[in-house]
Amino acid sequence: MSSAKQHAANIVRTLRERGHQAYFAGGCVRDLLLDREPADYDVSTDATPQQVMQIFPQTFAVGEQFGVVLVPEPGGATGVPSTGSGQALARPDERGKGAIEVATFRSDVGYSDGRHPDQVRFTKDPREDVERRDFTINGMLLDPATNEILDLVGGREDLQAGIVRAIGDPERRFAEDKLRMLRAVRFAARFDYKIDPATMAAIQKLAPKIHQVSSERVREELTKMLTEGQARRAFELLDSTRLLPEVLPEISAMKGVEQPPQYHPEGDVFVHTLLLLEKLPAGCSKTLAWGALLHDVGKPPTFRVAPDRIRFDGHVEVGVKMAAEICRRLRFSNDETDQILALIDNHMRFADVQRMKQSTLKKFLRLPAFEEHLELHRIDCLSCHGQLDSYDYSRDQLQSIPPDAIRPTPLITGQDLIEAGYEPGPRFKEILTAVEDAQLEGRLASREAAMEYVLREFPA
């Protein structure tokens, strides 16, 4: 038994010893029934937050108004010493390893913002608590002492049948919390389940309401879809639920955009993109995943039929601008945005890699996180013509060229130029770049040779 599971079981046992009802709840029950290791464990109880904090002296009131208290592992797994007073400590930045969310049974009243309940009423009835949750497969409770399942919503049957079904009235569940529509897609994709017809119909009807959800939460759900190993299935479901044109209209616009069959026998831009997504493994980096999704985002607006073939003139440059707007809209970090845009900006350069000068090639190979560029190119090729010549060449060069030859110590600096009588200014960049290129190509190997080169080629 994992330490997190043991800790959660101890919390349940302690609460019951104090006269309260308590169970494992939600996704951990679902995962245990599927023989999957839960990412975390949650406990539901009829004890109020104040009672939980009195029973467990070291706690964090992460959502006391919603009845949620975080109980770290004994010994201060979060690094915060026990107060011994039953008072809630300040919320930690993240849920600590092994820390357990303990939530009070509750019923929710009103969802004015389409995400959070206006009022929470604590209850002693687990049925009330379960019936306000999202999907039947997430609505089961488990007694860790006996492994008995308390299933009040038919979750076990849906789990066996492979169905994602909203608890109760689907429209009401999604009207309460619009994010649940994206979660339905994610769970169906992750487990390769079908979405219940009534649940699907409700999502299709309410899809335009997804804009009530914050950009950050939409980004988190989409990123999970892209990195859980079932990205193609997720985006097919986003399309069929009508959520795709709402959350990523630029991807929906790829549908039906033809490509030159001699280079893309697989079909249109959307089909090509789905084939890339199909090749993203579970646990891949979010920047690679988003780079794969957006690498051809500039094709729909640049589509034209030329006399010789279909063309997408400038699609890389247009795609970088479009992706920058998407990253801004979804509030990616600056570092994540930079890498996603770099993947798009450079993905066509592999076509010329075998003809590059050594200086150009080495600068290309030293792009930050070049392994992501290489992997994007590989799955891009496998999703169309299947030719990996440029991939193999790039990989071989990366493995055979010593790192200090790809990124050598500069032979000279701007200070050397100043000491040689050069005036600081824009010309410095031109000179230093020329020296670096000559160094990368093996034409210069010492500071003295570099200075002779500068004095000869760039007289002061």
C-alpha cells in the first residue's frame, strides 16, 4: 500500500473512531476499481471543517468555505510544523506529496458564475454529496477498511460499460460548472470511453457557454488532453461535442483545408494534425504537445491553389503570429510561449538541414530543447510522407558533433574589439557573428587568428 493511500486510510479510520462517517471519494475510487494507481486520494466525511481541524492538529484550510481541509502526512510532509492547536495554517503553494483533501459532505446552492456554488450547505447524507458531483464514474465512495463500494449513482455499472455519464440532469450539471464539459471529454479520451448520449447532447447545447470558464482552467484541461496519451481521441471528441470551435477555433478551421497529395497523402490539415496528436506519448512535455497541435495553424489562412499545386505561402510566419495570440489568450507563461513559438518557427527548417553550412547547422542543433524540435519533425514526417532522412541526419549530427563544437567558447568578445580601436555599436553584432560562423566552420581556432580575421575583413 502506498504511503498516500495508507495516510488516507488512517484519516478515514480516525474520523470513524471519532463517530463520523468517512470514505475514499471521487477519482481515487474510480482508479482503484480500474487497477490504476490514483494520482491522489480524497476523503469525504460528515465532519465539518472545524471538527476535522480539531481532530487533526496540523491542517491547511484550502477551501474551508467549501468544506475542504488539507491534512498533511504525519511528521510535516509539507515542511510546516504542527501547531498542535487545531488552527488552520496558511495554504501551501501546492498540495504536498501525500497530503489528503478531506471534504465535508455538502449540497450546493446556485452557480451564478457558472463555475462555483453561491452557497454550500453541509449535510450528514452522503447521497446529497454524491448527487452534486460531476460524473457517475467519479461519484462512488469506498470504505478502505472493507473495500466495500457505496455506489448511489450507478458509477460502477458505467465504469464496466465504459461510459462517461453526468450525474442526474446533464444540462443542470453543466450549467452549474461549465468546466465539466471539458472534463467529460478528457475522461472519455483518457479511458477510451463513450460519452452517454444525453450527456453528449447537453454538452453540444451548452458548448458556447464554455467561455464562462477562465482561460487558465481551459488551458489546463486542454494540456491534460494533449499529454495523457490519447490526444487524438480527445480532439476528435472536442470536435464532435462542438467544443473545439469555441475553445480553439483556429484548430477547427483546419477541417477541410486540402493539402498537396504528393506531400500529404493522408488528407487535409486537420487529419494531418490528428495524426501527429496520435503519436504523442503519455507524459510528453506540454510545449511539444502544443507545438504539435499548432505547427500548421497558419495553413488555413494561407491556403491557395497555384498553377502547379496547393500552396501555403508564409504559413510558418502566419502560424507563429496566430500561435502567439493563442498562447496569450490561454495565458501560457513566457517561457512556454517562447518554446511553442520556436517549435512552429523552425519546423520547416529540417527540409534544408543536409544542405546547411556547418555554422548554420550547429546553431540549429543548439536551439533550446532541440530534442523537442527533433521529435516534432519525426512525428510530422510520419504523419505525411513518412520519409525520415532529415531526421536521421539531424540526430546523427547531434550525436557525433561534440557539445563544445556546437557551442564553443567565443574566441573574442566586444571588449576585444574596443581594445582594438572599434567603436561600440550595431556593427559589433555583425563582426562577432562573422567570427563565430568562421569558428563553427573550423576556419578560426584561436583569439589571434580571430583578431587577424576581424582586422582584415572589418577594418576599423
